[in-house]
Amino acid sequence: MSLLSNYIKKQFCAYQNELTQTHYEEVENMYRQIRGWRHDYRNHIQVMKSYAAAGNIEAIRIYLDELDKDLSAIDPVIRTGNRMADAILNSKISLAKSRNIPVTADANIPISLKISEIDLCIIIGNLFDNAIEASLNLPEEKRMIRVYMDMKNTQLYMSFTNLTACKKQKKISGRFHTTKGVEHGFGMIRIDSIVEKYHGYLNRNSEEGAFTTEILLPQDLS
């Protein structure tokens, strides 16, 4: 194997490990926030009881408004039925929201899947990161990401669409080539390898102002 091939392989492995760690840290941070809020629940009740004992209804109203804002920041936006999918999707939706990118998501996933949690995390994380990156090149009022995930018979179907500032791209040797740097290319390659690993189907479609990735992964749910 040439020095260049060895270098690319090492870079790819380093990128893959860093990406997986990043996704898990995002998910863990979300659950840490939820655990923290639950831990403080009793304290919140005691504060409102003290306001109630003093007859301070206005203080209770203000306190509840603050709690509502705090809870809205960590409350899961989407519940798919699969814990790992919920975690990574809600983590990325929260990230997109913080960057003023609206997300429409509709996902229903079985609790048990053939695909490993790590591979599922990598696919969803990469697709979302690419969609967010592309959306940031658009004015805020034109940004949009649409996610759809569901079972089609015995196959898990995933579709990610984002609006883009790019014109319709052409495939070269059956692939869309990126100009967004090595890491973006590694992400696409990683998705390709996972789909191939599970003997699935992948289609990327570029149109004027929009980019869509569709994936089908066979699942043995018996």
C-alpha cells in the first residue's frame, strides 16, 4: 500500500472516530440536561409551594413561565420509538434550531433494528451535519431541512432534504463530488460504506436549490 493510501486511511479513521465521539457527546449533553431538570424538579415544587403559602400568585406565574422556557430547550422535539434515533435526531434538531434553520421531521422507527446504534448515529449525524452546513449558505428566511424516516415493509427508509444555494450538481463516475473539504467527503464515504455493509440502497439527488439523500436498509425484525 502506498504512503498516500496509508495517509488517507489514517485520516479517514481519525475523522470517523472524532465524528462518532462528537455525536455521542451531543447526545449525552442532551440527556445530562434532562437528568438535571428532573433532579431539580423537587426544588421547583418547593419554591412554588412557598409562593403559594404567601399568596403570591404573580410570582408563581413568572416562575412557571421561566420553567416552561427552560423545559422547552431540552424537551424532545421528536419521538421515533427508538431511543438512539430520538437522541441523535433531537440533538441535531436542537443544533439546527440554534443556527436558525427550521426542521420538519417525521420519523417512526422500531425499537429493535438490525443496524447497530453506532452506524445509525453516524448516518443520521452525517446527513444532518451536511444539511446544516449547506443551509448556512442561505439567507435565514430560505433555510429548511426536511427529515422523514419510517419502515417500508422490512426496510428502514430515510430521506433528508435541504435547500441549498448551489445549482444542480452533476455526478462524476456515479458520485457527487464535494468542494467543501476533505471531512465532508469522508462523511459521504462513511455513509456509503455503512449502506453497503447492510446491503442497502442509497440515492442522492441534486436539483436547482435542493439536495436529497434517500437510504433503504434491510432489517430482519423477526
